[in-house]
Amino acid sequence: MHPERSTKIVATLGPATSTRDRIRELLDAGVDVVRFNLAFGTHEEHRARYALVRELEEERGEPVGVLMDLQGPKIRIGAFARGRVQLRDGQRFRLDLDAIPGDERRVQLPHPEVFEAVEPGQRLLLRDGRIRLRIEAKREGVLETVVEVGGALADRQGVNVPDVVLPIPALTEKDLRDLGLALDLGADWIGLSFVQRPEDVVEARKMIMGRAAVMAKIEKPAAVERLAEIVQLADGVMIARGDLGVELPPELVPGLQKKIIRCCRDHGRPVVVATQMLDSMVDSPAPTRAEASDVATAVYDGADAVMLSQETAQGRFPVQAVRMMARIIRQVEHDEFYRSYLEAYRAEVEPKAADAITMAAGQVARVMGASVIVTFTTSGFTAQRASRERPDRPILGLVTRLNTARKLTLWWGVHPVLSGDVGNIDDMVAKARDLAQQKGFAEPGQAIVITAGMPFGTPGATNLLRVAWVT
């Protein structure tokens, strides 16, 4: 548990972080949620890492959230006869459905749905946007293009199609196999890649059937256009700036990041800022100043979590990267201007008891000088509403279900603790006092603010606020 900060850290496991000792180091350094990138690695490797995470969770006595990220419908070219080619600016280059290995003049694009959707004049971006093609002509199974920006192109590299919504399912056959693994293991969050429309989220929710929370990854312009609908349908959101920055001009991404964070706060959804946050630490023990500022900006914006990808999955300094991210977060959250940035925007409060109680809890805690806000929650709803208000006190979430506690590890400011049921208000106050002190959130003589729903154990019924003193 990391009571000294509110913004959470998500770290990706991979070849560099596959041992018990290394995963323990990551958790000790500050990781709240571990991410499994199912685009890479075998099911056996993921099973082994998951088992280690759960063993360490039990050993440490603190919940650890698990996000399993599906690859999604990634579009790739076919192979070249010599493995790679060099495309020159201004040359013509053909994409077709022919499986014959390609050369400097053509290559296979084994995705008929792309040929159906695109039109002359539109762009195709290859190799993460480093190579740009403009479609000049289209006929059955063939796209004739001109190279606007050339470069080296190798076998099966990725293709981005930014100008259209592609008629492809949100979940591929590989995704369905990987989803089965994730649900079988007990993942807390499922990352849904390349979401284009609200229907993609609906489709995933039908398949998951409540067994895990759905995190929609915003990385397509089409998703930005229907952002509010997607956010409302998802349980959480990831701002996947890698592909988003390929398909949109880079100068638009910072503003979109702020817009998406605000939209998520409006709808009470946790939001993760991801991709290349400390990318230089893949090979270096220290980040660039620009990277440190990037992490800090996400924290100032009020993101629930920031994420490390290649830095911890394959990098040479995975533990140092987590420690650096934690240091940046702590520094920002102790900055004298942090609260003014965070409070410059407040989510709209609905005329409901839950919203009124959780908003009042933060104000009461400030006036009373309380050390912590304690929430009793079964479904996580009470703690989530408290998090949405971004109070200037930590939130100790006392949870009766382990799967709820694990999901809450992603929420801003919430420190979930698994605890038993309470039968009455006196039991509630006694347990809140004991655990607040035991977990280091309060000392004798300090006030605590307690929120809960009555009758106890009723999901979503936040209707009680109580002030107590630790004895």
C-alpha cells in the first residue's frame, strides 16, 4: 500500500519481469496494477506470471489489480521476398490480396475489409506512421498508392487506416482465445484494443458477462468522435497515445488527453494515461526531462493512473522506472499548485444521495482536519464516488469482496483493504478506527470521516456520513 500518493501506477510484465523476485521488487517500488500484454508471449508464460502475482499478493496481504490487454484487430502487411524493402518518396506502390512475397513495387495486405472501406485520396500509415502512402486508385482487391514519406519496410509491419471506420469486429479469433485465458485466470480488467464505436464495447461486455471490468483503449480517431458514448459503456478507459499519435497529428494528442480525462471524471470512470511515458528508461537508468514532465502533466490533469509498457516488460531498468514514476507522482502531489490544478475542474454532481454524501465527505474531512476518508463498500461504488471527487485526503476503502478490492487498486486515491462485514454503526466505527490506525492512515486523537450505505451490504446505497476519532 502506498498511502503517500493518490495517482496509481500500472506496469507491464514481460521477459524482463518474469521472476518472483523481480515482480516483488516492482510491487515494493510502487506498482498498484500489473498489466499482461496478450499480444506477446504464450499462454503458458502468462499463466506462470499470473500465479506469481497472486502468490505475492497473498504473501503481502494487499490486493493487486491485474489488467489483461487484448491485441485487438491489428492490421499488418504480408511478407517480402527478401524480408524488407526500401520505399522512396514519390514512387508508386501497390497493396493487394496476392500472397506471393512482395518487393519494391507491391506487397500483400491480407485484410479484404480495408479494400472495401477505403477510397482514393485517403492515407495509409505503415510502421507506426514512419511511412505514409496516399491511395490514388482502387479496384477489386488492389490499392494503387503513391509514397508520400518513404523508408525501410519489413515483413508483417503494422498498418494504420486513420480516415475510415473499418468494418471489423472488436475481437479477433486470437482475442477470443486470449479472453478465455484471462477470464479463466481471473483477470480484474480486460483491455479492449482499437475500439472504434460504442458497439465494440457492448460486444465485449456480452462475452465477458461481468466476470471482469472492461477497459476501452482510446487509440482511434473514430473512438474520439464518439468518446462520451464509449466512456459511458466502459468500466474504465486507457488513453493509448501510441496509435492515437500515429493516426492523428501529434499536436492534437495533449489536448485530447485532457479532454478524455475530463470526460472520464464526468462519467465516474477511471482513466489510465499510457505509452512511452518513460521510454528512454528502456535503456537508460534516468528519464529525459521531457518524459518527467509528461508523467507530471498526467498527474496534474487528474488521471487515475499512469502506465509503463516496454520500460518494465523489456527494459534494462524496470524497477528504477517504477521508482522514478513514483517519485514524480509524489513530487507533483506535494506541489503547492497541485490542488488548484486538480480543482480547476469538478465533475458534475448529480442530485443523488451518493453524490451529496461523497462530496460532503471531502469538505467535512478538510474542515475537521481528518486524516483519512474511510468508505465501506461491497460493490466498490462508495469508494469510486469518493475517488471521483478527488478529495485532499486519502481514501481507505474497506471492502468485503476480494475481486472488488483488486479492481479498486486502479482508482485515484483509493487504498483498498479486504475486511469483513459489519452489523451495525458501532461495529462500523470501531472497524474504521482500527484499520485506519493499523494501516498507517491515522493516529490516536485524529479525526476520520466515514461513509457507507445502509442497510449494510447493499451495493450503491451510499447514504451515511459519520465523523469519529481514533482512540
